[in-house]
Amino acid sequence: DFLCISLVNGFIQLRYNLGDKTVILQTLQKVHANGKTWHSLKAGRVGNEGYLDLDGINITQKASPGMNMLDTHTDFFVGGVSSLNLVNSMAVENEPTGFTGCIREIVINNRELKLTATDPKGGANVGDCDGTACGYTVCKNNGTCQVGNSGFSCSCPREWTGNTCEQSIHCSQNRCRSQALCIPQPTSFSYTCVCALGWSGKYCDSKIQFFVAKFVGNSYIKYRDPYYGKRDLQYSRISLNFTTNQTEGLIVWMGKGEDEDNDFLAIGLANGTLKVVINLGERISVPLIHSQYSSCCDERWHFVTVVQNQTCIKVYLDEELIMFEDIDPQRKYTALNYGGICYFGGFEIGRNVNVVTTGLFQKEFVGKIKDVVLFQDSKKIQLMKAEGYNVYNGNYGH
């Protein structure tokens, strides 16, 4: 399989093959070859339907029915390749040659790649294309960059300040403490403090301890499994207690949650019922939904356990087996390579649950979680020692 974007006789071409047939899309207009004009290019596919957009002019083509997944399992190359042998003969019209020009702001699956000297895996013969102190996106939040004798300066929009317009004027004199995040509230000309894990209060200046984590929305805990390197990932298990009065919410996501290649096991609520979704690497998310409308959202404590035995998944709710399915009888992928990362309640501030989970779950969890146990560990994980924000002491109350 491959997906390739190239410049052919002044036109942009998108070529991709999902394992059965090569699809070719080409722009209607040529790009300006004057070395001064920047062009905006968007390309990709949804299933077997491809799209190509150059400066707002869109070309769309639906391939014949068949395969709809892109399974590359290779490095991602920009501007050229380390060896021409890596280029599929169907990926280009003529002999493959490297790109000459400037490239910036590459976004893959809603995630921008950092085109620096240190972030990519490798490269050669690449230099600075801007050549000025301003460069690309030096000034944040639509600030205007100006080159001066001593470097650059940013002219900021009315509600932003700082050397690079990185700070809201509403947060410039904030009193948030203990690594709290300042969230500007422009309508009230004020701000709120989002507390780091272990802190509470209006300004996050009160230290707290808890065994029960209370999630209030826009909350998350990110736990790094210290024993990940020793786990047998073909036989994973997670159990926890939760309580909520909401019908939607992501309770836990075992996985890095960075891109579509990441394995994951997720537990949450959808339409008032328990929903478990697992992906072992085939890029097909297999949802298991409890067939009956459950009482998960009654503000009572419920105990859920998910057991993965290679491709066989068992889900227990309040110690009753409610789901049992073999998600891949062919046993093509059998290990849950979750990267040692577990998210509880949601993802980092600014990362929308609906977007990160590609619609599998609609919103962050609002409720309480306790007694989390991974695999067959003898001890519960200590949520207090993880990373997180906007999580509070749920030891009291229901």
C-alpha cells in the first residue's frame, strides 16, 4: 500500500493504493514556479474516496469498491526518499526525483509535524527556507512578525501579549499557583485556574490527597505504567470502579492516543450503556456495546473488568459476564501494544475526546473512578502520582 503526493509537469498529483487498485487524482491548475508564491495543499482519503485541494479548488474521486485501509508500516518521507528503491513504481508518473522548493506547516491527521533539525527521524540536504529571524509562526495567535536589527518583534492582537503573543492579557497578572493552567475568560475579562493533580482551590493553592478521583469535565489523568516493558501484551486486563449520572463519557483509554497506528483498549459510556472498543493494530476499531440499556448512570458504584486473551475479549460488569467476543479469529494481531500509557476521564487540555477517539466517544467523563488495577497486579495504581488536571477529591459523598 502507498500514498504519494508529487509535482508532475506543474500539476499536483495524489496517488494511493489500498492493496487492490491505484487511484490517481490531479489538480486542475498548475502551481506557480516563481519561488515566491506559497500554495495551500490538502490531500487524503476517507475509506477508498480520495480528495485533493490546491488553494481551495477541490478534486474528489471515489475508487471502486474494495479495500479501504492504508496499511503502509513504513517511515513517512517528505521532499524525497533515502533510497529510490523505496518508491513503488505506481506511486509516480516518471522516474522519482526529490522535491526542490519550500515546505511548511505539514499536518497529518490533525497533528502538525515539527520540521526542525532534531524532531524528524532523519534527513539530508535540507535548509532554512525563510532565511529571516521571523521564520514561520514565530508570532502566535495571529501576531505580526517584524524583523529588526536585534532579531524580531511581534505586534500582537488586542487580547494577546508577550514576546511572541503567547499569553492572553487576561492571564498576564494571573494568580494561579502550583503548575496550574490559566484559562482566559474574555467575556468576563477574567480567567480561571485549572489545577494540576493534587491541588485545588480558586488559585490551586490547597494541597489535596485522594484515593477516589472526581472528574468534573475537562479533566484527565495520564498514567505511565512502570511495568510496561515486562508485560505480556497478549494477555491484558484492567478493572476499576466508577460512578456517574451521565450517559456519555470516556472512562479509560489504554493507549498513546497520538495517531491511527496506536493500539488501544477503551472503556466508556454511550447512550447510557457500557461501551468497550479495542484495536490491536489492524486499524479497525471493534466496538463491543452492552445489548441492554444498563443502569451504569444511576450514581451507584459499578465494577467493570475487561480481559484480553489475544483476540478474545471478555467484559464483566458488576462481576457478571456481559460481553464475550473473538474480534479476529484469524489471529493476525494478538497483542495490545498500548505504549504503557493509560488516560482516565479524557485527554490533555485542548484535546477533544470526540476528535481523538474519532467519534467512538463523545465527551469527557464526569463522575468518579477508584480501585484501578492493571493486569494481575497485586496493588491498585496510585492515581495521585500520575499527571493530570482538573481532578479532585472524590473520597466523600456518593
